[in-house]
Amino acid sequence: MEIKELVTRIVKELVEYPDEVAVSEVKSETTSVFELKVNTGDIGKVIGKQGRTAKAIRNILGSVSAKLNKRFILEILE
């Protein structure tokens, strides 16, 4: 499973409008930035209280980063 698919699957389970989840990937040699767009009403669900949900997703990406020796960044776009 690709990392982009993993992020998409996690976020789709969290939101009310899963059809509006869009993840785009911007790659460089050592870093991949995942830009996440969701319905305006779902932004709070993705971020979570005090940013805990977003932090949890970023922790998962950090674990994968360590294993693959590549850096993954999650940006939540409004």
C-alpha cells in the first residue's frame, strides 16, 4: 500500500463526506508532502481537539518515514 493511499483511507474513515477527501503528493528526492483537502465541515474532525487527530496521523507518517528513510509531511489545506 502506498503512503498516499494510507493517508486517504485513514481520513475517509474520520470524515462525514468521504467523497470530498483529496490527497495530493508533492515529491522531492528525500521528502514527500501530502496536501489534504476535505469538506469545510470536516476540517475539525481531521484536526481533532487540540490537534490530536492530525498529530496522530503525522505520528503514523513519522513511523513510516523512519522505516523508509524518507520524510513525509502532512499539510491540511482549507
